[in-house]
Amino acid sequence: MGSKAVVSILLMVSLCGTIFFTQGVAEMQKPPTFPGIFPPGSPIDLVKCWSSLFNVEGCVLEISKSIFSGKFENIEGACCKAFSALDANCWPQMFPLNPFFPPLLKDICARIVPNPPTHN
């Protein structure tokens, strides 16, 4: 075997070893976390949180419009009912950039969809 062949084989072996080593190291590392937005080990499933709003036709669009416009008159009762039924632990993960929006929307939805009277 020529010296070029030996060098080529050594180069291929070292490249393959490097590739497999870096893949193994990558699997051992923790995924990056974003403090305050997605805390590590958070039991909140964002898909589950958003799915209740996506189940009501046009609800996510209504909420998005109200976030950007500041006008809440277009939010319908069914959307308010779905939003009010959300777990309060979902809100910080769903609206991380505006922590005041969920309580504001909940207050407005309480006026749109009043609580049913309690029976004695």
C-alpha cells in the first residue's frame, strides 16, 4: 500500500471517529432552556393549552387580533368560555411577552360570559 492510501485510510477513520464522538456528546447534553419562558421540567404542555382554543373556530385569530389592537369587542362567547376554562398555569407559557394580557382577557370574558347562577 502506498503512503497516500495509508494517509487516506487514517483520515477517514479519524473523521468517522470524530463524527460518532460528537453525536454521542450531543445526545448526552441537555436541551437548551429559556429561563422564564419554558422552565426546565415544566409540567405544562403547550400543545394541550393551545388545543382548547384551536377547537373553537376563529378563537385564536380573535385573541391575536385583540392582543395587537387592544380591542376586545370581537371576542365571542364560545372563545371566552374556552379561554376561561384554561388552566391558569398555561397563561405564562402561552403569553410570555405580555403577562398582563391573560388576566385582562379573563376579566373581559367574565363580562361577556357571566358565571351561571348557583342553585341552593
